[in-house]
Amino acid sequence: MTILKKIFILQLLPILCIAFTINSPSIISLQNDDGDQEKPRIRKLDGKIKISSRKVPIGTNEIKDITVWELEKPSELMEMWWSTPVDSLEQEMEKKKIGDPFGVIMWPGSILASRELVRHGHRVSGSTVLVLGAGTGVEVQCAALLGASKVIALDISSLTLKLLQFGAKEAGVGDIVELVLFDLYSNEALPKCDILVAADVLYSPELAQQVGKRIMEVLKWDVPPCLIVTDSQRFHGTDFLQDVNDCCLDRSPLQWQYFELQNVKGSGVMIDADQIYNSITRMVSVGWE
């Protein structure tokens, strides 16, 4: 195992660790009852890429669970992505062709974001929901099932969007979901929406800073959207709220709330076996007044 891989696994330890202490006024514990876990179904995407279903418990009266589709062996994609250097433009282009490996599995932040959407289901119904870094689409399906008129799913990875589309069609909401290949670093403006969701997309300080800039962008709209941001990794340097608060002095400061999601079952990322862990996930949810 290379030193870089070891560093990556050490970065993931906060979400795989059952007992983890943070400096926070309070942590709200949420039981994550996985109920009857069905055996994963295996399909082939585009007739060649093996994908596996995952039943994700949302645990609300309105939506009990959501089934998304993940890459069957995400460790292989991660290995390719991690082992590709970026010492030249050609290598950088090659790495882009491999695609973002983080969006091909479910992350805990999508569960918390979905529960928050359910909590405000009356606002979701009939609205346009925009999801940044939509991944496998747990929160995308949730918004659609709650009656959103349109859910716009943005992601930089075409493979991730194919997984999301497959899951949305299987769930019967494919006609509500609009897929958009989108680079958050581009100069392209975000599509207009009533609700914006960004769940578990803060993988590096640079990306977190860019997400913060996109949050500032929408908060300056004439009618800013309701906002949900969740983050289960909490990597060092990814707290962008101070930059947003400094930019938007006319608004109440954004603040994190902390939730402990218990017994989350998800992919091991670097290994093919599933892991069960508790995840302390932070969330900002504003604009619902």
C-alpha cells in the first residue's frame, strides 16, 4: 500500500470510527434502522459495467427507504484514480477520463439531507430542487418522491450521472430528474431553483471553497433558495461558512448543526466489503421560514 493510500484511509477514519469526539455545543443522535436489508441486485450499465443496488434507509413515515445503484467494485476505480499522477497536462486529462471515484457510492450526508427534505416536504412539493454533486442520487430520488416538479442533478462525472439515471428510472421518477454534467469550477451560472442541496461534496479545502462560492452565488439571487448542506467527512480545512458569512453580512450567520447517524451501512470504498459505522455529520439548513 502506498503512502498516499494510507493517508487517504486515515482521512476516512472519522466516518468509519464509532466513537469520535468533536467540539460542538450538541450532537443530535439519529437512529438509522436498516430494517430488512435485501440482497443487492447486480446489473450491467451500458451492457458492460457491473453495478449493485443499495437499499438506503431514510426512516421516515413518508419515505421508508430509497434504492440507489453503485459501482459494484468501487475500489477498482479508486485504485485507478489514486494511482494516476498529475505531473503533466496529459496525465491530468487521463485522470479526468477516469472520473470522480467518490460519486459512485452512497455517503451518509445524503441520508441526513433526505431526512431534512422530508421534514420540509410541503415546501419540496411543486418546487425545483437543485442538487450539487448529486452522486448516486439518494436526495435526488427523495425530492422527486416528495413531489418536486423538477430535480436538477449536477455532477462532474458522466459515470455517476448514468448510475443516478438508472436508479431514478428504476424508482419511477426518471421523468422528473434532469441530469446536467457540470463543473463547479466553471464560470457557468447555477440553474435557478427553489431549493439547493449539497450533500457530502466537501472532499478537499479547494472544493469546499468552491462550494462556498456557489453558495454565495445563490444567496445573492433576488429570491435565494432554501439551502441544505451536509458533510459527514469534516476534513480539515473544509469549513467554508466563515467565508460565506463574511460575504453575506445582511443575513443571519450560517451555523453547523451536528447529528450522529447510527449504524450506517455503506461501501468500504477502498475495499469491496460493506462497513457499518456511526457517522457524526454536520448540516446547514436555512431559508424555510
